Amino acid sequence: MNRNLALEFVRVTEMAAIASARWMGRGDEKAADQAAVDAMRQMLDSVECQATVVIGEGERDEAPMLYIGEKVGSGNGPELEIALDPLEGTTVCAHGGYNSISVMAIAEKGNLLHAPDTYMKKIAVGREGKGVVDINESATENLKRLAEAKKCRLQDLTAVILDRERHYDLIEEVRTTGARIQLIGDGDVAASIACCNPNSGNDILFGTGGAPEGVISAAALRCMGGDFQGILQPRNEEEISRAKAMGIDDINKVFSIEELASGHVMFCATGVTTGNFLDGVQFTPWGARTHSIVMRSKSGTIRHISAEHHFDTKPRY
């Protein structure tokens, strides 16, 4: 993949972030998400590529655009696969909370897992935890291993967990170890990425969230040198059938980070609301400021891009 494409794709997440940020705190999740989808879809056609959405807004009969299987891009250039979430943390944005982002992962054809819209058990860590944790082990054991790898006390670690009833036993186990916990209401992609940021204060992510978000998280952590493992957790026979139709025969398989996102991967995200690794959109009298991150697994390069968008010279969002 041409490295210049990474900067083209960040323009896409920038516009989606600006559009959805207009709805921050206004309590309308659907409007915020739709604004992001519309802006992202419009901007994708300006990118010189032939891309297929493999993780998006759902099936074609559920989503009018950015649906799984949709062809995007200019129609010229390399054949790519895209996993995207125009507004990750929809509820967060609608309620004016922290850590909502617009996000995309891009890979060459055949290198992103086609994950069904079901749950996935996940574990994510930064560079120090790569090869150390094991999703089949208990949270207690994984925290002990990570503390040893990071040469710190177990009590100094912070685990990130989605605040859901299904995680009550997990939360209690982690509390028993003495480790600290940050409970989040939404947005486990941003939380997974934060585990690779030494300034975030987050060390490990546990729990069950969306499988599509797991693929996007894995792509990001591939670029950052972290680790991610996932196991599908289908809720019914229909979801099992859909997974098998998408090529996943072993429902209990532990997916490694390389199996979720292989080959050369690019990742870009733009902050919608301020979080622990990206600033949110700031509107000004002349336009808006955005903060984005762009990463490539091939080089390991991580770029932070602060951009000023002047609405008198570009479409207003």
C-alpha cells in the first residue's frame, strides 16, 4: 500500500469527526451517527483506491451506505479492504462524554477478518504485554504476568472494562487482585489503543464487546506494537450461522492479532470528543481544529496530526 494513502484516509475521518461533533451533547445518537456516516461516505470517493467495506454499518438491508460489501473509493488504484466506524462511541458523543472517535483500518485485500456483528471476548495490552497475556487465562493470572513484565506492583496496574452487567464477576475479580479499574460506558476501540499509550494510565483491557470493533482495535495495536486476542461470543444460532457464512468455521477459535489484521495495515482516527489520546473537535469562528492519529504497521510510524479546517474554502459540516 502506498504510504501516501494514510494521509488521504485521515481526511475521511476528519470530516466524519467534524460532522458528528456538531451533535455532541445534544442527546440524539442517531443524528450524530448519521452525520458521521454521510460525511465519511462522501469523502471516501475522493481517495484513489478500489476498496471494499468488510466491517461497517451492517448488512445492506440495514444500512443504506457503508454497508458490508459496499465498494468505495475512486475506482482506481489498489484493491483494499476497509474496517470502519464513522462514530465509535455514539452514546458518548450524544451525551457529551469522553473518547468518541471516527476511525478506519485499511489493509490489502484479504487481510482483515470478516467479523460478524456479534460479541467478542477481548484482551488488549501495550508493547510490554505482547506475548505475555493469554485470553484463556484468568484476569488474575494475566494481571500478575503483566505486572512482572512491566516491573511494577500489580496494584499499580489499571484495567479498562466496559461497565456492563455481564462484567460484574470480572470486575469483582480484578478488584480482588488490588488492581485499579477504569469503567467505561462505550468506546472500547479507543480504550484498547490507550493501553499502548504510556501517558493514558491504562494498562490492559478485559471483557466482551463488539467483534467488528475487535478487528479495528487489532489493526491499531498491530501498528503500535501491542497485542490483542479475541474469541467470538455469538448470542444465538443465527449469529453462529452468519459467522460460518463469513468463513469462520471454529466459533471457539482464539484469534491472534495477526489473524484479525494481517499484512500491511494502516490505521487512522480523529477525535470527536476529547479523550485520553486524542483531542476532540474544536469549533472556531473560521472553522474547526481536529486532532488525528495515523499509523502504519510496516514502518511503525505514528503521526499525530493537528489540522485547521477553514470552512470558507471547503464544504461546511
